[in-house]
Amino acid sequence: MKKILLIVMDGLGDRGCDDLRGLTPLQFIRNPNMDWFVEHGSAGICDPIAPGIRPGSDTAHLAILGYDVQSIYSGRGPFEAIGAEMDIQPGDIALRCNFAYVSDDMEVLDRRAGRIKAPETTELVDALNDLEIDGVEFIVKESTDHRAALVLRGYGLDERITDVDPQGDNVLKTCEPLCEEAEFTAEVVNKFMVECYNRLKNHPTNRKRMAAGLPPANILVPRGAGSFPYIEPFPYIHGISACCVSGVGMIKGICKACGIDVYPLPESCNGGLDTDFIMKADCALEALEDYDFVLMNCKAPDIAGHDGDAKLKSEVVKRLDAMMGHIRKNMPDDLVIVMTCDHCTPCSLKDHSGDPVPIAIYTKGCLRDEAKEFSESGCCHGFLGRIRGRDIVPICMDLANRTEKYGS
Amino acid sequence: MKKILLIVMDGLGDRGCDDLRGLTPLQFIRNPNMDWFVEHGSAGICDPIAPGIRPGSDTAHLAILGYDVQSIYSGRGPFEAIGAEMDIQPGDIALRCNFAYVSDDMEVLDRRAGRIKAPETTELVDALNDLEIDGVEFIVKESTDHRAALVLRGYGLDERITDVDPQGDNVLKTCEPLCEEAEFTAEVVNKFMVECYNRLKNHPTNRKRMAAGLPPANILVPRGAGSFPYIEPFPYIHGISACCVSGVGMIKGICKACGIDVYPLPESCNGGLDTDFIMKADCALEALEDYDFVLMNCKAPDIAGHDGDAKLKSEVVKRLDAMMGHIRKNMPDDLVIVMTCDHCTPCSLKDHSGDPVPIAIYTKGCLRDEAKEFSESGCCHGFLGRIRGRDIVPICMDLANRTEKYGS
């Protein structure tokens, strides 16, 4: 039985970039180490979810881990909470929130409260976190910028409620139940809104903001309620131990929700553009001593893609290639190694796209095909053809000699 | 956001043709304009429905428009009616019919009434179209050759009834209900059979036929009952305006059933072998000024395929290539353009086959792969790999920057 290293190069796939003579960063830069894995392994292209579906990092990682995303994904609230690294339990209801600035009449004066962010959001959250209403515990955590997640924990909850967030409109809406079972939930959310405003309006942080001429963040505006889904633990489904090597909160949250351990990383592996890829590779190889399956996420190409900077993304590709050289030199013999992406983040879009991503799978003694280059166009000649994210783990499990025969 | 032009070259795909040294028409003829789109875009092959499934033009177009055909398609009756350009409403029951020649004892003497066709079938249909039985309206329309469609409209109808058509047997069958709910429907169909025979047997058209020694068409023989399905409108699903540019009744009917507008065409765009492709291309480009999505169907290659005439089909290919040259010169910058087929119509078969069809997708800034030629074998090297008809619209919507992110 072999071990499995699944390397997700976040957002690496691209479309033709004007700055790179119409090529993608992977087509533009020569990558001898990535190409070695393609040349000695099997290549293909992969729809993380399905053709044309534009994935988030959350849904893409769930799919790549083999889950049927559509049966798991119930609104963005729970995944905002996972992304904020909250400890959530099955049965919890989660909502996404904005910190906003409202008048006494609940008229929205600034729906992002001047794009407030940590540490101020952290201070405001502290004022809300001992709240219990009619037996329901309210747990708040700040997230990126002016965002936060709100978790409701208790008996008799139901996620079928309307948003408080008025989106285009001016005045906050009353939370309404969409069915009888959700009446209690809507009621406690409305009580929370009153209590939240009372606690935040004169909070020292807000007083300081007003003194500085900034809009106060005097309320949390929730939307996107979802119940936290039960996710069958990955190690249980596949009968293997598993950990993730990532510096990104959302990815760590997703993995934890799937029962995958989070491997501790040194601070230099920060999930940013300046992350230490060689150190991260060493951590992944180290983790493989203790775990059967390691998911390694490299976030930097996605950041360069969101910046729309094709030259920067090409530099990141060079560093990823060096990382793959380091892995090639130091990897154990009994390893199945996958290079792929969770989605494309084309520089021309500055956002994710629904294009398929390149994939290469290598293990000693695997089938070699005629693909030679780790790129969008280079991998499409390979033996794997066009697969889906959900196919990756079963293919790896089989190459790792860990599958049971289906039939006789 | 970009607009989308989906060009369906009807039945263009083929197998090796003896008359073309074992090549397909696309392999045999040099097509510089079609090839330009392949060279500058992404290519692949596409199973309109699924591998080995031999599609009709109706089911293939539904699939290419993104519908799950199997959940929509409920017997051929409704699609015969759509093909005959009947105005149908949800809840209607539709049946396919033959005009036939029967004796007074309902013995079938000629099940196609000497392959009667329009204008005689039109005259006969006129004699049937004010029929109402027990509150059910019977609407008949002639279709291709000796065929017609019959629509039942009224309360209490149910499509679960047996065929009147005896197929191999000699005597017309009584329509039987397959469940209690369909008893009324079977009863009115049987009453219709009697009335139909009474109205047609001495019809002037039939008297003329008999005088000329031809079998009269003295009855309509229904089979294939289906309820008209509810099809979620295409513009509603995708949030775009859409029209079709086609000279073919069936395609226009399918599009109308999907809530897609039918663009008015000059008479020279007749859906026949001598159609004016350049004019049609101009109409499609004109339509793109008003619509986000244009489906353009070019029927001629299918006709040549059904004729089994590979040389003729090659001539059609040349004219299609000229059309693509015209489109290339005149297309707007912000366009996603797809060239594909709804199915293969191999000249050796003179009918549709279940082979996959070539597809190429081009838009400015898309990914270029190594495929160079628009043909069955040339496109299989492309980045798109092997996709399904249902994938086409999602892929185009994503390339047109019109998709929402699934997740965060």
C-alpha cells in the first residue's frame, strides 16, 4: 500500500494572458520539475465540480476530496463559519454577516461600516459572545474585512428563514420564517438584532471611530442561513489517516469539517505570496511519515490571479516548480503524487472561472502517456482524459493499492 | 459580459465515406475558416446525449440547450406536434398519427395510405379541425409525408393509454386505458376514431385518389401518447435573452417550447440544400445585437447525409466554411462562438448515428490548444476533451463571464 500526496495549486489554471503573448503562465514558463511528473506519469484535465461550473475554493476542495458537493452545500453561512475557523457542530445554524452602520430606525447608512476590519471587528465581536436568547446560544466570529459569521446553537432551530440584509433596499428587514418549523428561529434572530444593536451602538471601539469621523459598526446584518451539514469523515470513508498542510483558514476549516487533521506549520508557511514553499514541502513530506493521505494547498497562484498580475503569477509558477523539484528529490518510493488545481483564476478575470484545470498523477510504475508538459493544453493529451474533481481520490486510492475489488 | 453564438451544423459529423477515399467530408475538404476557429480556440468532441446514444434532432437540440432530455422527453407525440409547429399548452396530450387506409371493419389495407402527403393531407386535416368530444378539443395538423400530430386539450386527460396503431397486426386496436385515471381519455380517443373515419371516408380528396387508383387516407391512426412536458424557459434558467435562427419547423418548434424567440428569416434561408448561408449568418449577427444568446441551425449537411451523398455533403461543407469566413470577418469582439453538430448523419447510414461530434469554442482571450482542424479526428486533440451536449451552455456561459460563483 502506498501513501498519497495531493498537491492543490490554488487557482493556478488560467486563460490566454495579454502580458504573456496570449499564453497562460503555465504555458509561458518552462517548468522542468512539474513536466518531469507529467512525462513520467499520467496527465489529463479536470472539472473540479462540472463543466462550466465556477467553483469557490470551499466547494472545489470538497469536490476534490471526493464529496458530492450539491448534497452537502446548503447556503454560504456554514462555509463562512468554517472559513472563519469556528468550531461548529452538526445541527448548528450559521449565517454570513456584514458589520454595518444603521440609524435608530434601522435604516442602513453604510452596509460595510466603512469597510471596518480586524482588530476593530475582533473587539466588537468580544462584546457579543456571551449571548443566549430563549435557550439558543449565539456565537459570533469576525471573518475577512467587514464580514463575520454567526452561529446559532440550541434545540428547535431551523434554517428556513429570510435574510435580515435588505441588499439593495434601505431598511433592515425583519427575519421571517419560511415554514412553521422555523418560527422560533426567526423569533430569536429578531431578538438578537435588538440586543446586538444595544451592545454595539455605544461600544468604545465605535465611539473611537466616530471621533475619528469613521462610520461606526453598530450592528451585524445576517443573511444566507444554512444548517451545518453532516459530512461523513474522510478518513472513515476511505479507511486512511489524513491531514492537511495549508496556511489558509478556509482550507483548514474545510478539512477539519471533513475530519482531516490540520498539520501545524511554521509561520513562514503563511498561505501568502511570500510563503516558504520549500519549507511547506518539507512539512508535507514529514506529515507523510505519520499520515496515509496529505492534502497540500499552495495559495499563492490564486492571489496573483485575483490581482490580475500574469507576470507575478509566472514568478509564482517558477517557485512552485522549484518546490516540485525539491519534492521529487526527497519523496519516498511508495508515494502516489498528484499535481492539480482547485479552479482556474484567470488573470484576465481577476476571479475564478469554470474552466477545467490540468492534472498529473505520478507513482512508480504508473502508466506513462504522451503528455509532456504541465499546462492546460499540455495535459489534455494525457491518459486521464477529462475527469471530475470527485474522481481524483478514487483514482489515487486505486494507484495506492488501497481499493477493494468490486465484484469477483 | 459577452454574447454567445451557438452554431449547430446539423448532422455534419460523419464516418469514413467510400466516395471520399475513406475520409469524412470534414476530413476530405480543406476548411481554412473553420480551422481558424479551432486553431485560435479550444476544441474537443461531444456526445450530444451520451456515448452511443443515437439522437433525433429534437432530443439533440434539447440536450445542446442544456436540458436533461430524459426528464423532459415523454413519448414522441409531443415532439411530433412541436415539429409540426403546433401551438401546444402544458397539460395537452399529443399523439403521432399515420394517415392510413382501412376497411369498414378497421382492417388495415395500407398503413401509409400510399404515402399520401401535402397538400392532400392538409385538405383532409381541414375536415377534422372543429372536433370536440365530451368537452375535449381535438386538434390535428399534418406533418412530414403521411404523418400527422393529434393534440387533445381539455380537463381530466391522462396520457397513459395504449396505441390504436396495431403496428405488425392487421386490425386497428381499441385504445385502452393503462390506469383508472386514463379511462376517460381512452374513451374519447375511441369516439374520435369513429368520427374521424366518418368524416374522411367520403372526403372529396379521397374520392379523387380512388378515381386515380390511389389508396384513400380514410383514417388517422394514433400512437405514442405523451403529455406535453413543462420545460423551464431557457432565458429564465440562464438569465439571458435568447433567439433561434433556423429555417426548420422542428427546430423552431423546439426553441419555442423552450421559451426561445424565433428570429424572422428571409425566404432564401429555407433550411434546405440551397439555403443562403451568408444571409443566414448576417441574420444571426443582426440577432446578436438584440439577444444575448443566438442558436443558429444549418440543416443542409443533414439533408446530404440522409441522401447518402458524400460528394454533395462535401460541397455543403465548402459553403459552410465560406459562411464561417463571413462570420469571422463580421463578428463583434465580445462574442463566444461555438461550432458543433447536433449529431452525425453518416452518408453510409443515411440516418443519424450515435457517434460523438466535433466541437470548437472560440472567444478572444480563450485558451488555445494544439488542435488545428475542424474535423472528427482533428478536434479530439483539443483541450475540451470529450464532453456532453448538456455541458455546452454552461461552458459558454462561463466563457461569457455570466456565471455565478458556486461557493466562495
